[in-house]
Amino acid sequence: MNEIRNKCKEYRERIIEIVSDSHIGHLGGTLSLVEILTFIYWYCNKRTKGNVILSKGHAVLLQYIILKDLGIIDEDLSKYGFLESSLETHPLGGTQGIIVSSGSLGQGLSCGVGYALGLNYVGKKEYTYVILGDGELNEGQIWEALSSIIEYNLTNLITIIDINGYQLDSKTKEFYEINTLNRYFTNMGFYTEICDGHSLEELKDSYEKITSQSRTGIILAKTIKGKGISFMENNNNYHSGFTENYKEEIILAKKEVGCND
């Protein structure tokens, strides 16, 4: 896991560097996702070919960083989000390494259902990973998709929920507590795992338990919004970029993730 852990550190640095220069990107939810998405690409996909759908599309900068590191895209990431770049601020289907457009929250899991069904139909032994934000669970379409997963017993679809405790304008616990979610999903028929979404070891343990089951699984990954930057952690003021004090914040953030090492 040391290699993946080093990747996580490197990716946090790149997130801060890029957003510091461009002032484009959602810092809080992107930083909370680092270990989860890095683990999927560098552990899960190295063992069994997988297909990644980032439903919480506002965190796509991290996906671009990983895809470039893997040699799947070669665009200049410093231009991400600018008119001259092909890399938009939400995933665009047709971009190398991105199989569906997302970012209209609540739709990614339905796409995952269709993708997993299609793979079963043609007999391909591949996993589909759908990464949700906990705020997305307010969307009714998510629950319709969950019902379909159970109906078709899509054991080749793994849902990972980045539970960082916040959505755009409030705390998600005002709507769903993690234990309540766990009870809902279990009662629906899912095999569920609760883990620390910043622990690669716990993510690995949850993944291996889920893939050994004969029923579809959901990982409830507890994370910290803004993880890695002390003044951003659990601070919803950094849902998107830096605040009006960005000059001082950029200096502090770069120092905390080691950009000046």
C-alpha cells in the first residue's frame, strides 16, 4: 500500500497546485475523495478490469490527475476548465477514460446499472464502480437505481459512497446518518461495509469482503471534507475553491500538503 499512499500525497499536491493557479475546482469534496478514487484505480483495477463512473462529477479534477498519471490522457491539466481545454469541470463522456457524463447529481448510479447489465449481457467479467457523494442520496433517482441493482442482482456493480458529511448548503446528517443508511441498504438486500475512507487498509478489507459475496455490495466510506488541509477540514466554506483570503490560504495549503518540499 505504500505506493498507493505516495500517490495519494502526490495527488493532493497536484489538486492544490492546479486550483491555486486556476481558481477552478471543488476543493472540499475532491480532497475527501483522494484515497477512495486512488484505491480504485491503483488497487482494484490492477486486479480485475473495472469501469469507473464518478457520479459526484464536481470532483473530476482528481480523476483527470489520475488518468494523466496512468497515461490515459495527455492534456495540460493547468488548463482544465478553460475554454481552450477539452477537460471540462465535470466528466464528459467520450473523454479518454471517462465512460459517461456526470455531474447532474443522482444520475451516475443509473448509468452504472445500465453499464453493469450490459457487461453481463455480453458475458464480460468486469466490475463497474460508481462513486457517489452523500449529498446525492437526496435524489430519488438514486433509490430507483438501488432497487434495480437488487432486482437484477448486479454483483458486478460496486457502489462507494463518499460520506464527508456535507453537501452544498448543509450537513448531510440533517437528512441521513451513516447508521441509518447502513440499515436501509441492508434491509434492501445489499451487503454493506462501513470503513474509514482515508484508510487504504480499511478500503482494501471492505473491497475484498464485498467481492467475495454472492450479492451486490455498497461501501460506506467515512471521510473528511477538505482532508489534508487543516483549515479546510469539515469546513463547508471550501465546498468549491478558496475564499476571498485566497492568497494567504494558498500559501498555507501548499505548505501543508508539501508543495514546497
